[in-house]
Amino acid sequence: MTSYLATSGMTIEFATLSRQGARDYNEDACGYWTSEQGACFVVADGAGGHGGGDVASETAVKTFLMGFSTQPSIEKNQVDQLLHQADSAIRYGQTLANQLKKMSTTVACLFFNDDAGLAQWIHLGDTRIYLIRRRTCTLLTKDHSLLQRFIDSQMMSENIAQNSVARNILYAALGTGEEVYFESLDTPFSLHEGDAFLLCSDGFWEGMDAEAMVATLSLAGSAEEWLIRMEQLVLDRNSATQDNYSALAVWVGGPNDITLSLNADDISKLSMDMI
């Protein structure tokens, strides 16, 4: 677990984990960069076989962190450029060795400005970003998967989708084509004290649900403990066939305090704050 102090005086705490699961090797990668100028948190899930997927995910993470540290801007044009740079780096890597020619990766990246008052995100693939605010869990990203397209077109219900073979078929990832599909925000959004973010690969979120994310957060005393509690749920559900799984938890202030049960006075105060 690590933390840094934003220029506003707000403490940002974060923790990471990345595990092999039941696979022969780990193709996930995650990383972070923080300073008085801002922060960047990134998770990537590679594909392409041993020597391919792990290289692709590490390349994406390093490109985002290096690019943001050079120019820590959270404006859309800047974060979009970081994604294109990561795609170019992976494409170049594909030409260097035969075993790398099919490598690709998903990516999800969260950015804070210097005083941790504003946030921006960008993602591609099915690596996700969740925000938990006031006991409400919101999935910020939408998977670039065949399954999600079925759901959006109402060809398949979400309940049926949970067991569909289409859930892991992606139509977008870094290193897969000339046109790069991705999503980022037109404008950054405001952070609130107590916000908790979870960036995670599909090997993590497939064994988790929104209710469990909120419940484990309310019991945790640190970002690291939150990840450990969620990890146990992931392993309990998928231990025999567990995919690689990675997660990065980011706390703005003290979300474990914010997510504790409200008493009547708390509810009254919260209602007044929202007026």
C-alpha cells in the first residue's frame, strides 16, 4: 500500500495486486505514477501467448506512465494521445520478433490532476474502472466485447450474458488493427472525498459484483485490505479455472469511513449537503 499528498492536502491511498491464477504465466500488468503535478494509475490485460501478451501489457503500462510523467495533463486530447502512443509502441514491438507479432492488450487508465480535484479516464477492451461513491458502485467503462454489443442491441439479456461464450470475445484492443476504438471523457469530472476507484482485469471482475465491492470496502481499513478481501471472493468463486487477475484500488481521502452505515443524524446532514 502506498499514498501521496495532493497539493490540496488530500491524501490519496492506493494498492495493487497482479496474480497468475491457474494459468501458466501472467499476461496482466499494472502500475502507477504520482507527483505534485498529478497521478496516473493503469491496468492492462495482454493476449498473444507467452512472450507476447505480457510484453504488450507491460508496454502499454510503461508508455502511459512515461508519457503522463512527461506531460501530466488530464485533458482529453492528451490522454487520447497517450493511448495512440501505446498502440504504436505495441505495433512496433510486433515487428521485432515472430513470437510477438500477434500480441495485444486491453488497458484502463485513471488520471488525477495536481490537487486531486478532477479525474479523467480512458479505456479500451474489457479491463474496467469502477467508482464507489456514497455506497453506490458505478461501472464507468463499457466493455468493447461482442457480448456487450449483444446486450446493447437487446439480442441478449444480462442474465443470459453471464454464461455466454461471447463474453471474452473482444472487438478492440491495442495492437489489433489500424482503427483504434477507445473511450475517454470529453471533460474531467470532479472528485469527492471518500471516492474509491477499482481498476481491474476481467479475471478479477468476473468473480466479483457491485454489492461485494461495496460490502468489502465498508469492512476495510486500507486500500490494500480492500483488495485482499475482494481477492478472496474471486478465488472462492473461480479457484480451479482462475484466469490471470489484476486490480488497482485508489482511495480519495477515507472511503472506508464514508461507506460505514449512516445514522439518522448522518442522513439528515447528507440531505442538507445535497440541497
